[in-house]
Amino acid sequence: MKIIEKKCPNCHANLEFDVGEQNVKCPSCRRAFAIEYEKDFVDPEVQLKAKDIQLKMLDDITKARSFGKVFFVFVIAFAAIIIGLTVFLAINGYQDYKDTKDEIETSRQRALEEAEEFKERQKASEEEFESRRKASEEEFESRQKASEEKQKQMQEEAEKAIREQANK
Ligand SMILES: [Zn+2]
């Protein structure tokens, strides 16, 4: 509130404010003047109310901002969870895919090894069969030869006996 010094329009003495009458009086000529409020004068009560409204608005803005912050944090946390979950599922899926692939590769390798083993066993059994066949063939031949020799010997002995009989 600005204070302006006023002088009496009648006697030019300095006017004084009368608190009881709520007006201005001239101490010299005793004339009283009513106080006319300026157009832009604002009642202190209204000012206080305006201040209250302003404070409430500020409070509302602060609350809105803090809600905004909380909401922002919530959105960020939610996004982080979604991203984390997606990454987790992707890694898990890839791991499963890898595991399955590894399993398939392992069983394929095992099947190949088994086939190889089977081939080796078959080859070994063929070789054994061949060696037995050869052995039995050789034995047969040697027996045949022995029997032929024995027959020849018996024949010679028989001829010798006949000759000895004839000489007697
Ligand atoms: Zn006066």
C-alpha cells in the first residue's frame, strides 16, 4: 500500500488520518475529507483469499507434478518389466532351441556311431566266418590227402603180399 502525502485544499496544511472516523481531517481548519479508495485497491481479505487460491493452485500443480513423476516411474518400471520379460523369454526360447538342436545332434552322432559299430561287427563276423571256412577247407583237404596216402600204402602192401605169395 502506497502512502501519499495530502494537503488541505482549503488552507494547504498537512491532512491527518482519523482512525476513529476512518477519514482525513485538516488540523488547521478542521475540515474533514472522506477517503476514496483507488480503483485498483484490493481488499486485504480478498488478497488473502487470492493468495490462498494461488497457494492451493501451486499445491495442486506440485501434486500433479509428483503424480506425473510417480506415473512416469510406474511407466518406466512397467516398460522395464516388459523388456526384461521379453529378453528372458527370448533367451529361454533360444536356450530351448539350442538344447533341442544339441539333443538332435547328439542322437544323430550316436546313431552314426552305432551304425559304424554295427558295420565293424559285421565285418569282424564275416572275417571270422571266412577264416573258419578256410580252416575247415584246409582240414578237409589234409584229411583227404592223408586218406589217399593210407589207401596207396595199403594198396602197395597188398601188392607186396601178392608178390611174396607168388614167389613162394
Ligand atoms: Zn485546512
